[in-house]
Amino acid sequence: MRLLIVGFGFLGKSLVKAIRNKIDLLKSVDHNFKIIGVADSKGYLYSSKGLIIEELSALNRLSEHKEYKTSETAAELISKDLCDIIVEVTPTNIINGEPGLTHITQALKNGIHVVTANKGPLVLAFKQLTSLAEKNGCDLLYEGTVAGAIPVFSLVRECLQGDKIVKLSGILNGTVNYILSRMHFEEISFEIALKEAQERGIAEKDPSYDIDGIDAACKVVILANAIMGRNAKLQDVERIGIRGITQEAISLAKKANYAIKLIGTVDKKLEVSPKLVPINHPLCVHGTLNAIHIQTDLAKEITLVGHGAGKETVSAILNDLITILKKRSPEDKNP
Amino acid sequence: MRLLIVGFGFLGKSLVKAIRNKIDLLKSVDHNFKIIGVADSKGYLYSSKGLIIEELSALNRLSEHKEYKTSETAAELISKDLCDIIVEVTPTNIINGEPGLTHITQALKNGIHVVTANKGPLVLAFKQLTSLAEKNGCDLLYEGTVAGAIPVFSLVRECLQGDKIVKLSGILNGTVNYILSRMHFEEISFEIALKEAQERGIAEKDPSYDIDGIDAACKVVILANAIMGRNAKLQDVERIGIRGITQEAISLAKKANYAIKLIGTVDKKLEVSPKLVPINHPLCVHGTLNAIHIQTDLAKEITLVGHGAGKETVSAILNDLITILKKRSPEDKNP
């Protein structure tokens, strides 16, 4: 299968490096696997024979390459039917989903399978995109959109096939969890913990997307729609962030063997809010870790813990990619 | 597909009840799905048209049913090619694996798929059984053998397909974890915690299988063979149990923000021994919970927490069953 990677930021570059390291594995699944193109916001590299992965993985920017072209946009490339699958890893935009929404829509319309780690399009247009994928016989996988490397969607799809999922709750934002963990263990104020997180590159200069729970709410929407079959939008999530959490509140909780955590919940109600979590509960993980607690009728409870962001997310993207290669590649895997 | 359930103890009965509740789901995967037989250690029920599941699920013992027969053993039934798949849930026997080993071997020789939660045969004969399955084009799935409802094998198989698994460590025995947790939180002695566990039915009268780490070592063997491709035997596991753990040791650990946990490790060395685990580590779960910490090259670390025993294990069995039904049922799912 012919892959087009759309987006060459941190995640796109990490993916290319992982594909370089795992090329034998990928070829064992689909001996025709090749990267035919990589696009960034300004231009692209393309070769119908497949780009040279060693060259690609050495690039810091696509434009460093002598074959870099700017004559077409990523959306135009996708519409030309040059590829069988795209990995969409442009930056999340929850205002209008662009440019990811156009990329994914265009791909699905053209019968091209999609793997994405881009929350925006799925938060804004989950039903439209999944319906479009179904109508056109395409796969649309998005494991990397929620809790980074934690494989929650594939776990539910492949490992809990007999279970009915009853409720989901999770620590879905590593920045917030880092701040709350520092407040808990170091007994520092919210302001200092936030500043520290910013200095360490864990929090953005404008941290509101994280600390006001918007990012976690986006993940709640995707979880609700993907796992519980809802048709939820961002405005359906009741949301309280962590700006009001004082050191006093954290200390009181700690004395009673609780930690205050920002919990996203998919139950009858969709919610993101600070909650008291017993210190011994499996969900009560610290630092930048994320965790998802899945309540079901048979297994009762399964908790998954892992890295919620960073290059670990490539694990999720690669698993989605291999899932589609296995399902969709012609049978003659070993010619 | 025609299912024969071998074993009608706690797990067999729980499975029948779950199948009753999920029959629509199972039929949606394979419209020909039926339970054609259930065998216990003395006899069996059989109907080529399929047993009536409502009747089955009301039985406390198979022999209560008027059609109960004792003319053939389970192994004889399996060898008669009456079924396409067996679920083997007879009691674990790590001395010679019987009767499970004969049941599973017989099934695989006859081209019958196998789902099992029975550790014995897999601990004693992992390579032989998986080779036999491969040779005869059969599936052999055993999610329920390790850590009950925690779907570790299907997670690695389906959700971490691009990752290389580097190391596994886990709390693999709920009885031991219960005892250590009580010692940690209630500051009671090993002897009292054990007695309490026995009174609550969590520990056996002869607790050595659990507290000497034999059960955990069995799981280490299966994990090592199934996930890391080893050819390990029980005697390859260095094993220390928890009889020597004093309240003093637990208290000292606790003061330093550690808990003493019995950890099974699959690394270069295979090991079961008490270890200091930081209280804030995701693996540090309490009560009867089990946890498995998976280290990989891409995702870095994924921790899975859940119930390690009890009827929750039916989740794992049912997922294995559905996996095989999906893979092996004829395409005409919706006639």
C-alpha cells in the first residue's frame, strides 16, 4: 500500500523514524508498503516509486530536500489518488478542524484509508467522518487522538469484544496531571507548579487549553462517540478546569488519602472536572502519565496507564497503520 | 460453529451464564453458533442441534439434567469431531497438566480450535501445543490463563503491533496481593493477614501454591513463552515467595513511600520475588487486583490493571471465543 504522510512536525518526523526502524515488520505485513509522499503546510515530497526512507528520516524540514515542491497543497495531493492510505498528523485545531478536516474528508471521499492523531476533525465531525468512511468502504482509525500511546480504542475493539462498556473515566491531560502531581507531592501553589511546567516545556505559554480542561473535554467527546456510540459535541461536556484548585484543597485531600485529579467522565453525563481520587485507586497515576478506567459488565474494571503525549504516540499510529495494512493488503504477502 | 465446553465448575458455569446473556452478540458474529455439549469430570450433556442455553444456565451440576450421560469421557467426545471449538476450563494441574492437556491436545489433533483458562497445559507444554495448533491450522487462545480478566495477550497482539516488547513485570496473584495489601494498610502480621484471607475464601487452606509464588511463576512462564517467544519451563523461574515478609519490613518500606509486592518479571531472567515498588508507580495496585507493566520500544510503558481471578475471567474467555468466531466463521454471517 502507498502511504502519504500529511504533517511533518514532531509527530510526523517521529513516525518517519519509527517506520525506518520497523520497515521489515511493515514489509512483512505488506510487501508493497512504501511512503510515496510527505506533505507539510507549504509543500511536499513525492515519488511514485516510494521515497527513500533513510533520506526522509534525516530531514529536519521537508524543504531541506532538493525534490521539495510547493506546486500543490496536501489536499490537492490527496485528491489525486496517488495513495491508498494517509496518516494525518497536522496540528489540532478545534475551531474549525482545519487543515485536518479537509485532508481527512478528501481522503475518505476518494476511498483512501485514514490514520490520524489529530483531535480537531474528530471532535467537530465524528459522525460525518465515520459515516463517510463506512459509505466509501474505508478505515478511519484514530488511536493517537486520545491519551497518546494508551491503546484504548483498539483495546475495546479487540480485547473486550464480549463486554459491554458501562462507563469511562480518565486522566486525559498530562500537563494538568503534572501540575496537580507537583502540587500534591511538593506542596507548591498552582501558580508555581504551572510556571515550572511552562519552563519545562510541559505547559504552553497560554495554558488555558490544558488547564481549563478543553483538551480533556475534546477527548471525552471522542471517547463518548467512538466507544459509547454517542453523537456528542464539545458543548455537551460540562467542564471545570483546575485554576481554582488551591494548595489547601490538595493538602486536605492528601491528609485523607486522596489526590485531586482532573477527571474526564463518559457516563450518562459527559464531564471534565477536578475530583477526589483515592490514592490507592488504579486511576490515581502521577506526573505526565495518563490513565483510563473502563467499567464493563464482565471484566468489571480495566485500567490502562501510559504516556498521553509525545513521541510515544507513534506506537498508536503505527498500530493503526499495521491494522489497516493487515486488513487491506492483497493476500500475496509473501510473493 | 459448534462449541463444546469442557469443565463445569465455577468458570464453566459463569461462562454459560455469560453466553446466555450475550447470545445475540455471538449469533451476530456467527449465526450458526451453538453449544452442542458441556462435559464435567464424570459425564456430559450433548445435542447435535445445540443445547438449550436457558436450561444449561439454570444448572448447578450437569448431572441434574435428565439427559446427562456418563457413557463417554470429555476426551472421547472431543475425538469424535462433534464440535468446531472447545473452551477448556477444567482445574489447573501443574504436575501433569491433566485432564486439560489431553483435552487440548486431542482437540488440536482433530483440527478443533481451543480457548482455555487452564494454566497447567500451557505451563507444561507451551511449545508442543502452539506447534500442534499451527500444524493443524487451529487457533489456541488462552487469555484467561494469566491475570484473569486483564487482556494482556490480546493487547500485545492487537494493540501494540508495531512495538517491540522489552520487559514485562506484574502483580500476578490476587491472593498474595491481598495479603501484602492488608499488611501494608492495616499493619497486621503475615500470619493474621493469611488467616483473614483464608476466612474470606481468598486463600486456600493450603496456601503454598499462592504464597510461595508458584502460581505467579506459572504465569511468568506463559508470558515469557507467549509474548517473548521463549521456551521457558517452570524450573527456569527463580522464585521466592512471601512467607519471609515481616510487618517490620513492610513498615520500613511504607515509611519510605514504597510497598512490598510480589512481582513476576520476564526479562533476561525469569523471576518471581518480593520487590519494593514506589507507592506512586502504576504497578502498585492493592487488594486482589492484578497489574501488568509492559515496557516497549515505542510506547515505553503501558500498565494494565484489572481483576486477576473470579468470574471476571469470563471476559477474557468470551473475547477469545469471539476472536475465533470472527476469524473462522463462514462469510455468510447474515443469511
